[in-house]
Amino acid sequence: TDRLNEFKIQLNKRFHNLQDLLREEKSTLEDTWKWIKEALTSTYQEVLGLKKHHYKELTSVETLEKIQETRNKKIGINNSRTRGIQASEEEH
């Protein structure tokens, strides 16, 4: 709850600054929205920090092992074909 209170305080300060800015100069709706969005995102990043993502592992270890086995088999097949072709070429 301390973080939440700190977030509210910081955000309140920034919106007071926005109100002062709006009183002083005329700005467009887009400028105001951009400032609000910037105030929100920068405040929560300062107070709460960036969210740490915990990504699920997409490919399991077993799957990676099976992929490697398949690659090794393909290499073995290709090598045996190459040897057979080379042997038949040497005979001719």
C-alpha cells in the first residue's frame, strides 16, 4: 500500500502541473492527451518499476533432444548416400 500511496502522490503532483500548464497556454486535445499518457506511464515506471515478464518456455528440452536426433539421422543418411555416390563414381 505504500507504493500505491506514493504512486497517487506523484500522479497528483503531475496533474497539478498539467492544470497549471492548461491555464497558462492553449493546447490542443491531442497535446493534453499525450501529456496525460506520458504522466501516467512515467509515474508508474518510476514508482512501481517495469513489470518483469515470466515467459513460458516454448520448446521443451525433450522436443529439442528429438530435433537433434532427427538432425543427426539426416546427417547420417546424407553421409551414407554421399559415400555410395562417391564409391560408384570411383568404379566408373
